Amino acid sequence: MLSEDKIIGIFCLVDDLLKAVAYQEDSRRKVSDSEVITTAIVSALYFGGHMNHSRHMMRMTGMIPQMLDKSRFCRRLHQLEELLCSLFFQVGQQLKTIAGASDYVIASFPVAVCNNIRISRCRLLQGKQWRGKQCSMRRYFYGVKVQVLTTSSGIPVEFCFVPVSESDVQALKKLPMTVAPESKIYGDSAYTDYIIEEDAREADLIELMNQRKSNSKRPDEPWIRFLKLQMRKGIETTFSMIKGLFLRKIHAVTFKGFLLKILMFIIGFTFNKLV
């Protein structure tokens, strides 16, 4: 539900994070980067990623009376992409530090850029690496896959984008997974790699608790199998809530803008949980 208190809380969180990293910006600006980021988060939470609707709302309610025009706002937001990623991982690191040795869940969800019938006319992506299959839905799609690591309570702390044709076990190597020693990371059978599990256990003291396939050479005891299944249910709820913020189609002119909007949905969901 859209509320002024929630928006003010998000702005305070963003502004405090920027102050914590000693972020400097031009003092002559009439609209600060904190206000630009807050407007983008509001668009992800309440307007399905439509920046223009969020801009008008923030100006009409008097929260940002000197709001930038559409073109200038988009340029400013694109310039802040690296800063946004840095803020997200900063928050994630703080959550992991507070949690200490804890339980985490890893999984992925696909985001299609277009319907299959429009692949030949797609301007955002080109190449076979962006085409894959979603086994749970029994359908092919064209887009990217988002790998997400969440806490046991369902708050994202790490993420990365990979081509949809890339397997989950390959994408597992691209996540930092900088969690405290003696932590446990639960995943499905797609993340099964015995070498990675042994390396994580010996080098970082991290236990990868992946579900086993029916023909696995290292089958689980029944109670461990039940525990892994129960721990993974929470992340499916998290993904449903994040994808519930999407509209039928994520509108973007460039691939960078497409990824930026997905990033704003993840950041918006995370910050909304914290405020």
C-alpha cells in the first residue's frame, strides 16, 4: 500500500547509506541522488517499474517539487547503476554480519524479455545463449536468469544476472557467497557439484546443503531430505513477491535499462522489508 511514511522511510535509508560511504555529489543539483534513487524504488514498488508515473506522483504530492524531466531522470538513474549495486551489497553484507553463522537459501528465477514468437524481432538481446527452458513451467523462454541468495527469512543479500542457457551450477561460481563460517546454504538439485561442496567446506567452512537427485551417489537421510525441502519453500515465496511487482512486460529500450529495472525490483523489495 502506497503511504507517505513508507516513502520517507525508504528515502532516509537511502540517504543514510550514501552518507555512510561518504558519497559526494554536485552541491548545485536541485534534485539529489537520494531523491532519484527513492523515486526509482517507489516506481518498482507501486507502479510496476513505470518511472514516469512515480515522477509525477512525487512531484504532485510535494515530496520532490523540482522533479527532473523524463529524459534527464533516466540519464541520472543510469549513471547511478554501479552505486545502486554497491548499496545493495552493502546492505546485504550488514545483514550477513548481524546474522553471523546462519542459514541461507539460493535459487534462481527467469525473466523473459519477450514472447517466443517475437524472438526474431527482439532488439534487446541477440544470441542462442539467451534462450532456455523453464522445466517447472514446461516452456521455453528468451531472457536472463537471476541468481539470488537470501536469508532464512527471505531477504535477498546477493544476486547476479546470467544468460538463461547457463546452468545453475555454473552460475553458482559467480556469486560471492561471502557468508560467515559455519553457515549453511540450501539449494535444489540443480546446484549439485561435489567438488564445489568439498571446497566450500574445507576452505570457507560453509556447508552447501543441496537437494539430491534420485540417482545421486551421496543420498541424504530422510530427515535431512525433509529439512532441505522445508528450508527452500521460503525463497519461492520471495520470488513470487518480487515477480508480483512486475507488470506483464518490463518495458525497456536497452538491455542495460532492462537489467536496471530488475535491479530496482530487487532493491525495492529488500528495502521495503527493512523499513
